Amino acid sequence: DRSDSLDLFSLSLVGLDLTRKNLRVPLTGLSHRHVSENTYSDVLQVLAWSFQQLLTGTFPTQRHDGTPWRPEDAKRRRQGGTSLKCKGLLAECRGDWKFIKEVFKLPGWDNTQGGLCWLCNRTVQQLRSASSTASWRAPENRLSHYQVLARAREHGQQVSPIFAAPFLEAKNMRLDWLHVADLGVSQDFLANLFLLLTSVLPGGTLK
């Protein structure tokens, strides 16, 4: 009845041919009404552990928190240490800005302390400074992965467990094109373009 939202974590695979390029593998999903402060971190801790195992190419020998397998984990206990028959690496995390802020604990554009985005020191006061010589474009104002994590800690923010996934860094967090462009700046651009055209194209009415 559309009274609730489903928070879905899914996986895409790179290098697929055109017939399968839109394949999405669901990893886990949960009702948003059941999400509390630490829910996402708990989910990401398990996912990061899974990607650690995927890189080694072997089934795990214990649970994600380091504790032994439970009685209900009998099948996993038998598989422990055997080959997964494949290896993999988490190369990118995608979502809209709200998702990246809430799930991965990274600062967003309305965060006056942490910067407009997670990879630079640009502030709200510099919002309209977009020239090629803007100070925030300088290399010293671009943050490395560890500077991103350090800044989060300085502002009392939790570092997302997903960064325990091998080789994953802050630069691998990508804003989803649909939400950023199609539902964002593209609409603003088109509206302004249409308004401009009304002043140069012939016609007696706006319609």
C-alpha cells in the first residue's frame, strides 16, 4: 500500500554483455520502519566480512564477529576453509546522496562541519565558488581516503564498517546518476533552457 519503504542492498557485476548488463543480485532488504541508528552498520559489517572472504576465495571458518559457528550453522562449518570456486572485489558503492550520508556515514552538502562532499573541504559558504581557480579545487584541499575517515572521527561521526572491505576507499563511493542528474540538475537545466527559448523562438504565447 506504499505506506513503507524497502531498503534494498543489491550487487551489480562489471563486464557483463549487453543482454545481462542490468542484472541486479539482491543481497538483503528490510523495511525502513525497522531501521534504527545502528541497523545499516550491522548490515555493512556482515557485507564487508563477506567481501573479505570473497577476495580470499575460501569459505569462512567462523562467524563475521569472530565467534564460532552456532549449531544452526552446521553446513557452513563443514564448508569452512574450502574453495568458493571464485574470487571477487567490491569496486564501487552507489546510491543517492541521502543514502550515502545515512548508510555510509559520509558528510553531505548540508553538513556545515564536514564539507559539502566527502572528498574535499569545500564549505557551504563556498557553494557559489565554481571557477577553475576556486580554492577548494587546490590539491591540498582534496582529501585522501584516510583524511576522510579522520575528519569523520574529528566530528564525532562513526566510520562505516563497509571500509573493512578490501581495497575499498572513499573515492569508490559514487552518486547515482538517476538521482543526481535525471531527478536533479538536469531538470533545473531544462527548465532554464525552455525559459530561454521562449525569448528567442517565434510564437504568440508561452504554450
